[in-house]
Amino acid sequence: MGQAIQLIGKKVTKSIEAEVGKSILDLAIKHDVDWGFSCTRGTCARCRCSIETGTEFLEPPTDAERNRLDDEEIEEGYRLGCQAIIREVGAITAKNKTYF
């Protein structure tokens, strides 16, 4: 049994099992967490989220994220849910924070 990931959507919050290689958005969709998104490719930025804990368990920000998020946002822990891939099992808390 691995570490739990807490996904905080608009109205739904769930603690789920970490899955290496999956994105935060993949897991939100799989577990019916109400996560805003449109494209799943890193172009719309609707899946923007705040990684409150566990950044070290995610792959580094992608070029798509660097194109959509300001440097300050990335430094503050914001990621695109579709691009934030779980690198290793660990306790992660992600909160969906769309722009609109």
C-alpha cells in the first residue's frame, strides 16, 4: 500500500492511492473528483492546481507548463494537473485552482 494523494476539487475531496506515471488530472478523472479541465494537453491551463505538499514526488515542470504559467506561479507551487506527473510514491496534496 503506497502513500495517499489528496485531491481537492471544487466540491469533492478524496484521498487516493498514488500511481507512478499518472498525472494529477488522470487521477482526478479516474476517481471522480470535480477537476476543471478542457484539453488534457497543457494548452488551456484550466486544470491549474496548487501542489500544497509533495512537490518532490512529481516530475519537474514541463515546457507546456512554463509556456502557460508565470515563473512566480511555478515557484509558488502551481502546476497544470495534466502535466504534473507522479515520479514516485509519496504524500501529495493538490488543490484545483482554475483562473475562472
